[in-house]
Amino acid sequence: MIHHHPDNNMLLEYASGSLNWAHSIVVAAHLQLCPKCAADLKLLNGIGGNLLATSAPVPASAPDQEKQSFEQLMRRIDSDNQSSEPSEAPKEKAPRPALPRKLAKDPVFASVPPVVGKLLGQNSALRWRRLSKGLKEARLKTGQCQHEVAFHRIAPGNKVAEHDHRGTEITMVLYGSFSDADGIYSPGDFLVREPGETHRPTATQDHECLCLSVVEAPVALTGLMGKLVNPFLSFRPQ
């Protein structure tokens, strides 16, 4: 069961199309697993559609850019509204995108949300690099240059080094689970860490943990280890 969700402000930004692309990937993945947030999104779309329908037209201050944004918003609202209308016969769920051959045999990727499957189709040759004992990272190409998007894979029972955040970090659990001082996080759970917050994720003993993460600045390890390692930590949006 999913216990941790994006807040209403983030869902509203996603519904309006104003949420940045990198964060939208993680929100979309959460929505594909979480019926509660999917229902909340439909409600927000309905409210937004009613407001637009009853509002008086006003001149746009930046015609080209704002017109494009408005048209994108309208198309998205229309699409969401149509998908939420009841039908006489239940529709079959769209098939999950086929995973690259190397990943299809890996159990941690077996049940990823469709949007993550599409992302994997564009990043079929994942390059894993070891960050520490029991922790590996594979950065993803997403076509943007402000946020780093990556998979993090934690070995069973492994404790990630305690770290601080220099920028906002959004993490969603895809497989397994991990815990920190604030709680336990399982598949579908959505976690936001703001600058200045510290934590030390620990994977459960029975399964490794796979997370999808988006950061806007490199993390900073705490303690003596941080003083030695932090100058070498990189940040590479792609």
C-alpha cells in the first residue's frame, strides 16, 4: 500500500503543465501506481476545466509562448477529461512497453510503471557506477539540463551514507523498500527532501531496493567522509 504522495501543489502544477519535465516523470510514474492521486488529478483537471470555461478571456502578455502553453494545457485537460468519462464497457489497460532484453530478465524492473518503461526504452544501455559499498547509480538521459535523473540500486540490508541535500531531491521507490529516521518507503511511495534535510536510507534485509530519483544539485555527505568526498561529487543533467 502506498503511504507517501506528492502534495496538492505539485499535483496542481502537474495538471496545469507547469511542473518541470524531470519532476513530471516521477509524478507520472507515481500516478500510474496510485489510484488515490490519480483520482485527485482528475478532480483538479475538472476544476481547472470549469474555471477556464467560466473565465472571461484576457489578452496574453507574451503571445507566442503563452499561447503555446495555453494550447498544451487545454489539450491535456481535454485528454484527461475524456479518459475520466464513464464508458459502457470497461477498456483494456494499455500494454506495458517492452523492456530492453538485458533489463527484461532483471526482477527489479519487472513491474515498473509504463512511463519508466518508456524511459528505459530510451536508455537501454544503463551504465551503473558504484557510489559506495552496496549502492549503485545509473544516470538517465531525459533531454533536459536542470535536473539529474537517475536510478539508485541499494543492496539488501545496505545503509547508504548519511547525506544532506543542496537542492530538492525527489525519490520514488520502484522495487523493494528502504527506511530512514522518518519512516518506511515501499513501491510507489513518493519522497521529497528539501535543502538542509539529512537522512540515511537503509534497504530491507530480504530484497534490494530500486529507486528513481531527481536532484537539482549534488548531495553532500556528512561527517569526515563528506569533507573528503564532497569536492569530487558530480552533477550531470542530461
